[in-house]
Amino acid sequence: MTDILFSSWGGVVVDNRGKPEGERQPVPTLNLPLEFDKEKKIRAFVGWDGITVRDPGIDVVDLIRAYMEAVQKESCGKCTPCRVGTRVMSALLNRIAEGEGKPEDLDRLKYLGEMILKTSKCNLGQTGPRPVLDAFEYFKEQFAEAIRSKKKIPREEYRVKVTAPCESACPSHLPISRYVELIKEGRYVESLAAIREATCLAGVLGRVCVRPCEDNCRRQNVDECVSIKWLKRFVADYEIEKGIKPEVAKAPARSEKVAVIGAGPSGLTCAYYLTLKGYPVTIFERLGEPGGMSAVGIPDYRLPRDIIRYETNLVEEMGAEIRYNTQVGKDITLSKMFEQGYKAIYIAVGAQTNTPMGVEGEDKGYKGFIPGVYYLLEINLGRDPYPEGKKVVVVGGGNVAIDCVRSSFRIGKSDVNLVYRRTKKEMPADRVEIHDAEEEGVNFHYLCNPVRIIAKDGKVTGMECIRMELGEPDESGRRRPVPIKGSEFFIEADIVIPAIGQAIDLSFLEEKDGVKTTKRSTIAVQEGTFQTNREGIFSGGDCVIGPDVLVRAGGHGKKAAEKIDAYLKGLEVKESEEDRLETLVEKIKVYNKDEKIGIPGGQKRAALEMLPPESRKWTLEEVEKGFTIPVAQKEAERCLRCVRVGLFAV
């Protein structure tokens, strides 16, 4: 990145000012995109880890003045150094920019900046002054000249993004630092209200989210990450236990009707935020209950059905109507929806079918051969998919595979096996779920792959497998499994369950609907807008990006609601500036796993109390208990409040 003239990012100083392009040094510590959007370039960036200037025309005095104003605005006011110090720094920088600065102001600013860095209680104060001090050191002459000349420096416009490592990693960008802080203060209802600014599924996500936020929690650089997911569950459970009625402000009613296809996480979320904006919404759902794949694809011992129903009721109380047992493409079509007066449609179907394994015998219709998605669907509807079968083999390494093996015990299967072609290290399933499956007695067969399904009289009797070894990395970055010749072996089983991946069923789309699809059997949408090629039809979640995590599907639903609102109001439908800022800070990267934080550790994260393996493995009731109030507050106190401010000159 030799187009950058100066950077102090990450403590690595690269000064290319005055050098010809061929002699400029790259900036190794920062991935700063050139473009802010299609019309604007990024001229400079100031943030938690330094200052970066690309355009020689940037006025660093005004840049730093604007940045410190943004930092001061975010100060929570709970410690004096940050609350008072940033206000004084901001006032001094404004005085210099207004042409009223004094030479001694620079010494005062430097003193204040160093004091705030060393004595602030949270990460905002511990990082906020850092680029200001860098600017004083490396752009000293610009500040001195501003004081000498007594000229007023014109204010430019900047784009400010407030973030945190956990929040930047969250696909739905929940206000994590804020809701955790509110729990710490005992303000549980307000904490849940903050969560609901970004998702209507707090109780669902508090149980089954794959928690990328925790993988980016700075607390783990000290000891262990904060239990962010379980704190979310705590406030969601608190509302239910106390019988609290949530207070939500709705916009005035609008007349434009919106149809949503699918009552899964993405559809419910989209409907919730559209109803808050005043729109009448109808959700068309093929099943007889809400939740989509989160209801029939995730076992009740992980996600109780009453939690899904409770949060669906909130969506209905906001004004959404749900028509169950309605199959789009059969009972109603997209074209018919427009004829019935719907002005916009959001397609949010989940990944409801299985990916074939490509092994001999899987297409023969053998009894006991049951794709993973259908196996879980039957169990979640209260039925044993194959009562006469007792010995189970599941093929796969993701969460669906783990759900299949753990659910097998709970419907009375005593011999349960999982076959995975790589090692445990490469398994994409949640680490916690793998650990729990091990505790419950699942037999794991790593570095194995199915070769053929073996049957007798039309019934599965077992599966022939071959042992594997890891070769060179493939396109996913994981080492490719290679068969070992002559290593075939047999696993006895009367139920074989492929769970190597899910697929999207788009058979409900008719040719006359005119909705374009991709080669991957997903719906094609315009990047950043969720618009399909057909006017008035939007789509998001799994049916756009392929099988993915629940939290991302919900995030799509909220963003799509914003785009549908713009469309119905006759405004331009485009990627919002907030979305663009989120994308930029994700590229810049907010979390540094190698950062030395320098505070005492030794505080273990709080974990949920779980039933012992031998009793929990046979029940479909929820196996984990939520946090008590003292445990939740103590866990919230472990948060380092890693709020960061980034400012872009464009």
C-alpha cells in the first residue's frame, strides 16, 4: 500500500512524504481500502491505533480536532480522566483550529493525552488520544503554524464509526459493549431494549448463536473471553421470568402491504422491523409453526420451541400476520401476491434440503437412509424417523451432523457414530457442541470417508468407509483429505444419515416470477440492497448467501427492512453509509489477537450450569440453565469496554 504518505498504525511508522512513488515503503500493519464508496476516495483515517494520511491536501489540525470531538462524544463519563480530559483536549484543539491557540496549548494537549491513556478505566480512553499524540509528534509544524498564523481553519466533513472488536465481528452488529454495560449496572430491561435495536431474537441467539463476537473479545488476551452470548440469553430470560411487557415505539401506520416468505430468523426479523416502521406485513410459512430451520433444524434441548414462539409473538404483537401451512408456489404465487395488493415481497426461505454425498447406494431408497435435515425435522416434530433402527452413523463435521448424533440418543438410539473425513481440528462444528457430544458418548471416526451404503432386503445394514490422510490445502485453506488405498473398513448400522451440507430449494419460483437465480441455486441480489432483478422483490439470508449462521440471516432481515422502507417511500435503494462503514472497519480489523493488554488476569468466564452427560443425553428438554443475577453481573464486569472511534476523511 505505497499510496499512503504517512502512517503510524499499530505503532509502525511509515513516512513516505516527499518520496517519489518508486521509493515509498508499504504500510504492513493496515488494510485501508482506497475507496469509501463508488464516488468517494478515502483521504485519511484516524482511529484507535494511529493515524494514516493518503492525501497531501489533508489539514491534520482539522482532522484531529474532528476526531477528538468524536471521542469526547463517546466518553461514558464514568471515570474522570476520560470524561474531563477528552473535553479539555477537544476544547483546546477547537481553540487552535479557530485561530485562537497559544503555544502552551500543545504541551497541555500532550500532557492530557498521555494522562488519559495511562489512567482511563476503559479502552476508549486507553486508545482515544493515541493518534492525537502521533499527530503532535509527526505533524508538529502544522499545529505550530496554526497557532502562529491565527487563521481560522475551515471545518471539513468526516465520517465517524464507533465500534468494538466484538461488535465488528458480529454479523448483525449488535451493540454488545452497551448491552453488557447495562447488565453490569443492573439495568436488564434497558439492556434487552438495546439488543432489540438490532435483533428481535435475543432469546434464540442467546442459545444457538455461533458467537463470532467471543472469538474477537479482547478479554481473551488477558484470560478468557466474556460470555457475551449467555449474557444476551440472561436478559431475554429475565423479561420472560418477570413477565415484563416490552415497550416499543412504532412509527405511524402506512398503507403499503409487504409479504414475507418464510417465518425463519431472516423473515421474522424483517417483518419485525417493517412493522416498527408502520407497514402491514404478512408472513407466509409452509410449516405449522414459526422459526423455520431454527425450529425444525435445531433440537429442542438446545433451543426450546417456547422461546421461538415467545419471540414470534412479539413480532405478531407488533402487527405482523403469519399464515401457517401455506406453501408458496402451490397455495399462492409471487405474482398472485402482487395481484392481492402487496407492494413489496421479501424472500427469506432457509436451507431446507441436503447436499448429496456422491457415494454408491445413497439413491437407492433404502429404509434407514435419512438425510440429516429430514432426520432433525422428524425428531423436532415429535416423531422417531425410523423406530426399528438402533445403530446410527452420521456423516459430516458441521453443527447439523452434531445435532443428528446428539438427538439420536434422545430418541433411544444407543449406538451412535460420527464419520468425518478430516481431523477434529478441522471440524467446522461449534467447539462446545463437539465437547458435549464427546461427553455424551458419541463414537467419533476421524479421517474416514464413506464409500458405499450397504443394504439387505432394501434396508440399511451398514456403511463401507475408507481411511484418509491429509494432503495439501484446498481452496478452503484446510488440508485436503486423500484416501489411503486398501484401508476400507465396515461400520455396522441400520440408520445412515448424510449431513455434509444443506441446500436451498427454490422450486417455489415460477418462470413468470422473473426472479434470477445463481448457479449455486441461490437468489441473485444487488450487492448491498437485497434487491432482486424484479422490481419490488427483495431477498436475504440463506437463500441468497447459501447455508450460513442464524445471526447473519437475522442481520439480513433487518437491513432488508431498511431497503424495503426506502423503496416504498420512493427513495433510492442503495447501500447505507452505516453499512459501508461497518464493511470498512471489518477490513481494517478492530481486534488484534497479539495485543498485550497488561492487566492482571486469572478471572475465568462464567459458564452455564448443564445437566450431567448421562442424564441429559436422553432428554429433549433444555439441558442448560441460564445465569442468575449475581453471576450475570459479575460476568458483565469482566468486559473491558473496548469502544473504539474511527474517523474517515473522504
